[in-house]
Amino acid sequence: MDSLRLTVAGRVIAAEWGDSSTARDLAALSPLTLTFRDYGGQEKVAALPRALATDGVPSGADPEPNDVGYYAPDRVLVLYYTDVGYYPGIVRLGRLHPADMAFLRDQPDGFEAILSTP
């Protein structure tokens, strides 16, 4: 899969991305401007313009802190900065460096990120 990056407040953040139908479908949407908000003091979420493919991925996941995921029921890209446990509908997409996740965690509600390929 092509690499993806997030650009937030001039900072370019690269992630380690897995190769799944969902990650490839997300890459196909780039470039894309996303607006993130905090959810439950555990994660940052941004609505996607459409549902992503989930062919061949597990029906749920237990993301770790610093993971990037897709929550299919709500069509959102999720940046996990705490352990949220297993949920059906979560697809793990990639992983961010802890320092990058700390930077994203500290962003105010409504911050924008540009998702793009290098």
C-alpha cells in the first residue's frame, strides 16, 4: 500500500500502514482534509466522506495506544491515544510514533489534518 501521512499545523506525521483493503481504500481518498475532535478522552476521531471497504479484515479489534484505526459503524478515522479495549467494527490501519500521537492528542477539538500520500 502507498504510504500515508497527516499534516497538522505544519507538522508532517508519517505512520506505519498495514496492507488491507481498508487501508488501500483510505489511501484512494487522498488528499483529504479531515476535522478531528476528541472522543471520550481516549481518541481523536474524524468523519470520512464515505464508508471504507472492509473485505478480508477481522470483524473487530483491540487497538493499542498510538494505533490508527477505522471504526466502520460510524465511518470515522480514529487516532487512539489510550487503550479502549476490543470493539466490533474496528479495523486497525497503522501505527504512529508515540511523540506524534502526543502532539495529536494535545490538539484542540476541531483541528484539521490533511491526509495525503508522499
